[in-house]
Amino acid sequence: MSRRKTRVSADTTGQAGEFLFGSKGMSESQFMDMRTRIRSPKMLELLLYYSVMGISMNSETALEIKDSTQRLLISQETRNSKSGRGEAVDVLRQNFPKRVEVEKGWDEDSEPYR
């Protein structure tokens, strides 16, 4: 059996690129909602509270608090885990061509090129 390494499809690569750099059809707040990693129940409660207050009561201040909290969570790195952005970069790297080193120069024993 051949163990051929499969590459990531172009569609998956496009989706990872969109995750990293794009925000098609989303507001900035929705874009952050999708990328925020919530690591504790209390933080989830806090974000839900400000989200509900902002949406149901049209409170711009509540939405600003939610968004600023999400920006801080997105930028926070923990010691032993990769960020979502780092994981997406790893997915994209699977499709990159492999690096091949080529020696420069010529062999003294070979005939010169004519």
C-alpha cells in the first residue's frame, strides 16, 4: 500500500485564508464573535450578558464592552495552546511546496557546458 500524503484542498485553503484575513458579509463584531476563544464559564456569561444587552436594548456601550473584551481574549496567548490564527496558518502550510536545496557550482571532473 502506498502512503501518499494528501494535500489540503483549494477550498479548505481558501476557507482558512478567509478565516485569517477576511470578513466577508460580517460586521466587525460578528467577525470577532467567530474568532474569540472563551476558556471559562464566567467569561461566557459576561460576553452573553453584554451581547444580549447590546442587541435587545440597542445599547452601543454594551456592544463596545463586549467587543473590547473579545479583542483582549483574541490577543491573549496561553502557555500551552496555539491561537486559532496559528492553527489556521498550520493548515495553510500543509499546502506549501516543500523546500528543496540545490547545490550551486559545478563538479571539477565533469565536462564544461558548451
